[in-house]
Amino acid sequence: MARWRRDGEAGLEPRSRRPKTSPNATPTSTIELITNLRANLHTQGLDHGPTTIAWHLQHHNNITVSRATIARNLKREGLVIRELVIDLERNYQPHRNAKSRTQK
């Protein structure tokens, strides 16, 4: 009711629930560093996964970022290849029911 009193009919319209700020978000400079580091490691033929990127960030830039955060940002940037997931789906073999193994 307070929104209706304050804003009239416009106060009854649905509003976004999205937060106005994200104070714990990874800084854009760190995200750029992650993507650049991944590209550099890839061109050098080195491992360029989240664990390696986290190690390089910690030892060369003194920045601590979790592997999950790195993986999430790489996925968001479109730099993750799904070959392994597709291969696992292709070769999936369902497990037999434990009950069916004991009964004959």
C-alpha cells in the first residue's frame, strides 16, 4: 500500500528484484586478467585450467581467486569447451539395479 500511496498506479507495477549493486563481485580487472592469462597459457601450449590460472594469479599477481570463481568467469566469457561433457554423455552406460544382480 505504501508504494501505491507514494507512486499511484505506477507503484502497483512489478519491479525488478535484481540487486542494485554487487559488492562481492569479481573486479573487471581481475576477470580481464583471467581471460588474458588463459589465452597466453593456451598459446604457449601449457595447461590453462582454473587451477593453473589460480596458481599464476597468486604467484605472479598476488591475487587470490578460487578455482570455482575462475571456472564460472571462464564459462561466462564463453571460453569453456564442452568436449568432455559431450564425450561423457555419448559413452554413458546406465548402472544395473543392485536388485537385478542378486536375483536370477
